[in-house]
Amino acid sequence: MNRDIVVRFAPSPNGLLHLGHAYAAMVAHDFARERGGRFLLRIEDIDSARSRPEFVEAILADLHWLGLTWDGDVIFQSDRWDSYADAVGRLKAMDLLYRCFCTRASMRQVQEAGTQSEGPDGPIYAGTCRHLDPAFATERAQTEPYSWRLDVARAISMTGALEWLDERHGEQVIHPEKLGDVVIVPKDTPIAYHLAVTLDDARDGITHVVRGDDLFASTDIHRLLQALLDLPTPVYFHHPLLRDESGAKLAKSRDSASLSVLRTAGRSGYELVQQLRRDIFPVGISLS
Ligand code: GLU
């Protein structure tokens, strides 16, 4: 076994897995196994409002059913709050986070006024709270809920140009401003996806991040956070997404395609994975 290679599958337990997840898990699993590496399972359950234990159980049952085995214990992000708080503190000490009091409604208004530009994941935050007077922001924080956002322009001015490698898409130069000042600490939970995933990929010794093309743009933010927090940069492999007949990305809410339904209906998970390997992995893309 080539212990140097470590890959993970990192689902969020806020819905049932569907065929797109089976495909993503299979690609990451095969990537690790074909290179003799380790394959880890990390449950990304930081969003306590949406994560549910029954979805964790369904994920484990689905992966067993698919015959995709992982190494070591299942990792839970909810066991790691302390390490997240530490990293948030470091970013604050670098003066890279600012309080944001915007609400969905106020951001919609800005959007309707046409002053917000569109990014790969939706409208880019217009920066309304970026230059609030610190004393005023501290006072508002006594009574109003707020999130903490990353001042991306300031962060890049500290790191300079950064690059990362995608084995499928080639060498990339980061443009994290495409996603704007992302939320690092949401209003209602201690940490948001971008920082948690970056810290955990480093902590788990992930050498190759294998995940879907829907997270391709996010990697620029992750690379920036790695530079700010002195973390290693893995190699990336963003795979294509499974789409339905109309070309739309498969969504968790579409219960008809959920793996649990297929599993409990007595379908063979092993055959499903074989079929995904044979028919759906796009021609011309090799894992090795
Ligand atoms: N937890 C994320 C999700 O389910 C994926 C994280 C990642 O692969 O980077 O969308």
C-alpha cells in the first residue's frame, strides 16, 4: 500500500445521498485504491441546524451497500470545534475578518438594485459591511446577529499570487475575488465550510482532494486560507458532475434518485457501482 496517498470522501449529512454522491464516492475511492493509497470518510456535520443523525446512518449504510470501504474510523467535524476556534482567532488577529450584519433580505435589496455581481456560486457579496467603523460594529454586535467574513482583497495583498494544481484541469492561478468575501463564521454556527474543509484536509493529511467540479471555484479560497494559516496544499482532482436528463445537477432533495430508495428496494449496490464505473466515468479521463 502506498501510504503516502490519502484521499477522502466528505459528505454533509443534511440529506440523503443520491446517484451523484455514489459517483463522487466511487471516483475518490478508486482514485485512492488504484494508487495503493488510503481512503478516509469524513462526515462534514458542522451545520448543526441541517445535519441529522439519521442522514449519517444512511450515508454509512449507503457506502457499505455500494461496497466502498474506507480506512480507519469515521471522522466527524463536530468533534473538532476547538481547532476551528483557534484558526478563526488567528485570522482575526491578522485583521482579516470583519463583522457582517447583512440579512438575506438586505442582500436581496442590494441585488435588486443591480449593484451586486454574479459569481460561480451565486451573487457575490457587495462588501456592504467591509468598512464599517470598528467601534460602531462592536456596538451593533451587542444587539444584532452577525457573521464574520474574510476580507479577500486584504488577504491577497498579504499572500501575493498563489497557485494550485488540478490533475484534470491543470495548473491554476487563484482569483478568489470571483467568490468574494466568503463567510468564515456564520451567524448561527462556529465555522463555515471553506475554513473547516481547509483545516481538516491538512489535519487528515489529505494529499489528493478528489471532489466534484461544483467546488472547483472554492479551491481558490481554500488555497488562500492554506497560505494564510501555513497549511500544506494538496493536489486536486475535480471530477465532472452527474447530471439528469435535462442537464441539471442531481440534487439531494430529489428523493427519487436517493441511494436509500434503491438500497431498500433491493437493488445491488455493487452492480450500481460497476455500472457507474463502466458507463458513466467519462471517456478520456483517466484516474491514474
Ligand atoms: N461537504 C461538502 C459537500 O458535501 C464537500 C466537501 C469537499 O469535498 O470539499 O458538499
